[in-house]
Amino acid sequence: MKIEILTIFPGMLEGPFGESMIRRAVERGLVEIEIIDLRSFASGRHRQVDDAPYGGGRGMVFKPEPLFKAVETLQERSGGSRARVILLTPQGRTFNQEIARELSGEKRLLLICGRYEGVDERVREVLVDDEISIGDYILTGGELAAAVVVDAVVRLLPGFLEEASVAEESFSGFLLEYPHYTRPPVFRGMAVPPVLLSGDHAAIARWRRKQALLRTRQRRPDLLEKAALSPEDRRLLKEMKL
Ligand code: 9D3
């Protein structure tokens, strides 16, 4: 996969991709990530990318020319394949694992990081395939949102995770995790649940499933409705309601 990211603040993205697991994925050739300064497509002495909104009002709006030039240049430069163009904006559909999965199937993504009050509407109409928000809170721009999207998508690329863990993730739907423990067996008087030390793998699996179900019901009942529950799961939950 190739991911291109258009931004007026390239420095905000270099950190997240120059570290950790995403960097490993780049080094292993699973993905190529290119951060492109939108200003390099702006003309004039000031390389202006934004301007005041027609009709008045606060703030600034991304001008159409640099974005058209950038997107058209990037699309044409890799002849043949066309990138899916995604605008990061508070007005987009809310990002989730299903969207991450959908995007992980693309050959090329071109992410545009919004800023200010937004982009000229003609950009949205002509250039953009998809608009994504990462949630209902206000950021200063789309850069961190782009980093979130890239992180979630790249870890789904073939070869990043063990195939088994990806399959497990999609199978379990979205239960919250069971509680985890590691050594020591007693820490400041707090003991690890004995079943985890029992060596009885079936009993451990049952205990973990039950904890995951209870935790999900308590904290995120909305997720429980979408989860694939077995008859045994439903029995456990019913039992724990009494
Ligand atoms: C003045 C009204 N604001 C809408 C609530 C306008 C506005 C706020 C924040 C316009 C742009 C921004 C910058 N945010 C993003 O570009 C952004 C974002 C976000 O703020 N939250 C969640 N996801 C995203 S994706 C891009």
C-alpha cells in the first residue's frame, strides 16, 4: 500500500511514523508513507494556501488551487492506479474498525489534513472520495486524525500481525478485554485470580470469556449488541444478571 498525506504541518506527522510499529512496517516494505507539504503546490511569493471566506465570518479557508494542483499531480504521477482521496474533517463519517478494514483493502490512499474552518467546497465536490472524522471532539486540524487512521489501517495490512490475531479480532467482534495479570502472584496483598495459576486451559478460557462479557456489558453495552455471542455466552450473561 502507498499512503500519501497532504498537510501544511509535515512535522506533526514525522514523529508518529518515524517511531515504533509503523516504522517497522515501512522498513519491511508493507507500506510506503509519503508526507507532502501542501505549501509546495502553492504559487506566488507567499505560497498562500488559505484565504478569508466569501460572505464573511471568522477564520480562513483552504484555497482550491494548491489542493487541486497537489491532488492532480499526485494522481497523475503514479500512472494507472488512482488513490482513494480522503479528507480528514469534523464533518466526516466517524472512523471505526470497519472503516479501517475497508481502507486496508485499497492500493493507494491520499489523505488531506483539513485545517482552519475547512476547505473550499469545490475541493470536496471534485477531488474528495470520502470524508472521515475520528470522533466528537475538536482538534486543531486533521494531522493527528490522519495519524490515527494510518495507524489503524497499517496494522491490518497482510504480514503486519500474525494472521491468527487478525482473524481472532474480527471473529470476537468487539468485546472488551478480560483482565490481565503477570508476576508476581501476590503484589501488596493483591492476589492473581487462582484459576490463572491452575494450568487448566479450558477453565482459564471460560473465565476470560466471562470477564470479557461482564466488562463489556458494564462499560460498553452498545458493543455487546454487535458482538457475535454463542449460546454459552448468552447463558453466562443471563446467569450473571440474576
Ligand atoms: C468553528 C466550528 N468548528 C466545527 C466544530 C470548525 C472546525 C473545528 C476544528 C474546523 C476544523 C477543525 C479542525 N479539525 C479537523 O480538521 C479534524 C477533526 C476534529 O477536529 N475532530 C475529529 N476528527 C477530525 S478529522 C479533522
